[in-house]
Amino acid sequence: MTKKLAVALSLFFALSVLSGVAQSPKKPKAETAKKAAAADTKGPELPYTPSLDLTSMDKSVDPCVDFYSYSCSGWKKKNPIPADQVGWSVYGKLYEDNLNFLRGILEEAAKAKAGRDAVTTLIGDYYGTCVDEKVIEKRGAAALKPDLDAVAGLKSVHDLAPVLARLQLRLPDTALLFGASSQQDPDDSDSEIAGFDQGGLGLPDRDYYVKDDDKSKEIRARYVLHVQKVLELIGETAEAAAKDAATIMSMETALAKASLTRVERRDPYKLKNKMKLEALEKLAPHFDWQSWLRVGEVPKFEILNVTAPAFFTEVDRQLTEEPLDHWKTYLRYHVANADAQYLSAAFVQESFDFYRKYLRGAKEQQARWKRCVQWVDRDLGEALGKAYVRQAFSPELKASTLDMVKRIQAAMELRISELDWMSPETKQQAILKLHAMRNKIGYPDRWRDYSSLKLTAGDFLGNVYRASAFENRRQIDKIGKPVDRSEWGMTPPTVNAYYNGQMNDINFPAGVLQPPLYDAKMDAAPNYGNTGGTVGHELTHGFDDEGSQFDAKGNLKDWWTKDDKEKFQTRTKCVADQYAGYVIVDDIHINSKLTLGEDVADLGGEILAYIAWKDATKGLYLKSADGLTPEQRFFIGFAQWACANERPENQRVQAMTNPHSPPYARINGVVVNMPEFQNAFSCKAGQPMVNPPLKLCRIW
Ligand SMILES: [Zn+2]
């Protein structure tokens, strides 16, 4: 019973979590960051950075040779990666500014003074128990005891289901053994049904368990040491812990082998396996589903969906073949590992050492307050978001960004009608879908009601459990109900955006519509290049290889003619071939089957933004500035969203888990396909930023 199963959520930016204890499904979370020098300042103001920054450029680089370096080398030089970060970027920096700002709100809210309203009390108390490390330290592993006792008390493998149901309900961000929640019915986007998904791993992806190269073997060996360390922290002897760690690794490896790959999960038909409860009971007959449903208080349902049936067959095999002791070991470790970040210093340190330091390359732990602000955002995001929006998102800003979105939609309609490869029948359906697409800008129309959530002073882990149980309960209770199309999948301060294919909506939180991404003080050129491109990116997701399989209502239903689909695939193959040639780190190339949807969206989005910008400024005399033409400023604005420095360790994780290409490829890979760019910078045939006509990719 984990967070909402989002099978069709397309984000703009990489997912990267605080701990890296990554399992699916999971709530999206942008990577966060902060400059060490300013680590302890806080204030109510969000700092200003312009959407086109000349000092971020390096004019000694020829834009026709390497446009990303031309636009971003200055930024890279003046923005080394802070010690507590796994990478550093324009997006990460903006999110860090938001954290700093939210910290001011939370510290004020945490002061126990009379007259605090309910929302202030809630976020203040959560934050207050989180930063009180003295109390957390004193309790040590004791906070875990009730859960560990429940696991130790298991009398048979058959008794596992009710214990698991209780644990799954309250563990945040973790699919303990498997994921379960409500999900939109793929065939009827108005209904919520029950959904079951793979999970149960401690490494960020199933590929870590099966790859045969030396680095993967090294990571597995290091992971086993981590498991051992966690078990020792909860009281096992080194000898017992080493033996148990090997057991856990073997169980997880078998689960990983039965899990779908990330590329397979991009096919919505693979994820659709609707059945009745009796069929799930046949898939895993040795799991006591009835007890699990009863203890989890899951509403009655007729139909459920299993995203990965083979995974549940494997769970069942282990239920019959693994002895009770192995199951106790497996659960003991996973509960302690998932909770480690919220426990005393020794647990926090081990979690950091493996997930952020070893796996992703961070040098230092993030300050406590920073982690606490992010957990409030994750668990109580619409309470905290209200305060953020009041300060950072004016009605004028909402109106101007909405105007931009509408112009991009108009550009898409124009492009569709002009396409020479798409038939009139498919065009008609595409335009129908475009018109049905819903825009969500800034924040939800209706804020979530947290009034039933009660927190306890001095009990941080308990409060994490309570907040997580509140959210998981809210998701489970949707089963059998109509879909709420006004709901958001991201909190307002989030620096990210998404398209949801089953909702057929594009979502731009207030956090992503801030300078330097959207800069109300700047003229249209860099803003359209930057935020306009993001809007176009999300919009085209409705029509990419994944999104195009859902119709205007969000149902999984093919609306393309066969011939058009083939032409579309030929065109997207051009993009896949191009990106497969790019290197991420060392000798690791982009897995362009994984990144295809995002690469196509990046290209399409920028083309739409360019058309919309020309339309928005039609009849106006656009001046050059700082020796740059308006067209050049449009493209530099585009490139500067992606300025970033990355640690090689994190690049390796990204190569396996991130459906987006690395920043330089997200810029150079787009402009090589845009004659508009080549005209703007007078690039010549044969130069690196000019794809030859035969290799020029164009979908939209
Ligand atoms: Zn995307």
C-alpha cells in the first residue's frame, strides 16, 4: 500500500531522491541542493537570477561546435558541486532556494506559541520533531522495536500477510516486498481500481542485480556490506549479519529477475493485466490475500490490475521455498533500511554512506534542516505549499504563464495540421486530444484537508509513519471511486513539471515557474526558449511513443492509423539512433530506448516554443541585446535551463534509472535538428551542431 501507482507520468526532469533507497512506485521528487557558503542563511525572500545570464556563457567556444558549452561553461566554472550534493544544476539551485525559503516558514511555524492555526501547527510540529536530534538520538533503535517485534513474532510464512499490510501502510516511499494502491483503470480513465506492482529491492533498479560487468559486481558486493551493517545496527552479531545479508541478496536477486525493466515499463500494454481477485489468488496462492485486504482495510473491488504478474509468481515461489527465518531476516532488514534516515545518527550515517556517498558520490551529508524541509514537503506538501504560493506565485504570474501555455497549444495545433506525414484521420484525433488536454498551473484549486492527521510531540519516526499512513490511506480509499481530475501529483514548491497520460493533463507547479526558468522581468525570447520549451515538452508527451497510446479521455486505446504509426516510428528511430551515439560517463552510452520519449519531447517542445514565441512577438520590433540577436537569445535561454555539473558516480546511477538524457545531450541533441538554430548562429553544413539533411530528425 504505497503511494499512488503512476503508470503514465512523464516528468520534465530527473527523479532523484534524498536517500536513494529507490523502489517503485514512488512519488516524484526533484534533486535538491544548496551552496555550502550560504548553508545557514535563511529568509523570506527568494533570490533573483535572470533567465539569460551572460556570465554563465563562454563566448570563446563556437556555438556551432558545442552549443551547450558556449551557453553553460561559465555557469559550470562558477558553480562547483557543493559537498552535500550528488550534482548541481540550475534546477537544483532553484530548488535549494525554495528549501531555504520554506525553512523560514517552518521555523516560525515550529515555535509553540498561542494562536497557531491548524495547518501551521501541523507543519510546525512535524518539522519540530524532525530537527530535534537530541530526542531522536536518545531513543536510538528503540523507535523501531514495535515493528521488529512484530516481525520476530511471526509464527509461520502464512502469517506474513497481515504483518506486511500493517508495515506497508506506514512506510513512506517504499514498496515493501510489493507495491499496492489505487490506480486509474487503463480502459476507463474515470475509475479508480486496485493496483499491484513489483517492489522489494534495496538497490535503485532491478538491473543492478543482473548486470555482469565489473562495476555492477562491485556495487553488489558493497551493497551486501551495507545490508550487513544495518543488521548489526539492530543488534545482530557480525557473523549472523554476514550470513543474513547473503540470504537477503539472494532473495532480492530472484525478485529482480522477475521484475520488468524500465524499458519494458514504458509499454502501457505490458503494464495492463487486469483480473479479478481470484486470479491474483491463483498467481500467488501461498499469500493470504484475504487477511492482507482485511488488515489493510482495502475497500471492496471487482477488478484489479497487476503490472508485473511474473513478479508475483516469484513472490509465491519464495513463499513456498524460503524458510520462515529467511522471511523474518528479509523484513527485519527492509524495515530498518527504509526507516534508517529517520533514526539515530548511526543509522543515518550508514544510509548516507551507501546510498548518497558510495552510490551517487556526495561528499557530505545534507544539513538536518534541509532533509527535514524536504520531508515536510513530501508528507504535508499541500499544507506547506499554501504558504509558498502566497509568497511566490502572484495572480499576474499565473495569468502570464497561462497565456504562454495557450500559445504553445496553438502552435501544436498548427504543427499537427501542417504535418506532411500524418493522415487527415489521425490528425483529427490528435487535435481532439489536444483540445481535451487540461492545463494545471501553479497550485491546486482545492487544498488537501489534513484535519484527520494527528501528530505526537517527541516522536519523529512515529510522525513520519502517521503522515505516510494518512497519504497511503487516502490513496487506497480511492478504490472504487471516480477519478478526481483536479488532483496534483506534485507539490507547489516542486521544481519540475509533468504530463499524465491517463489524466491527459499538463502540470506546472509554482516552483518551476520562477526565475531563472521563467523570469517575469525578462523579455519573451529567453522565457519562451526556456519555460516555453518545457511547456511544449510536456504537451508533446501526449503524442509521443507512450502518450500516443492514450486517447483524449486518457484511455488506453489506439487512435492512430497503422500507416501513420509506422511513419511515426521511423521518425522517432532517427532520434533514438542519434542519442545512442552520446556518452554519459566513461564508456557508458545513453540507453536511447529508455530516453526516447524524453528526447522526442525535448525536440518537439523547442520547435513549438519557437513557433509560439514568433507568434507572441509578431509585429513587434525585437532588438538585439549585448551583441546577441533575439533568435540567439531564445536559444541561449533554452540552453541555460540545463547548465549542470554532475558527479561520475551519480551519472552511473542516472544511466541506469533516468529516462532523460544528460544535460549536454538535451541541448545539443535538440539544436542539431533545428535549422532555426543554425540560421540564428550562421552555422555551416559539416559543423558539429548541424545534422546533415539525411540525418535530420523531425517529428513535430
Ligand atoms: Zn518529459
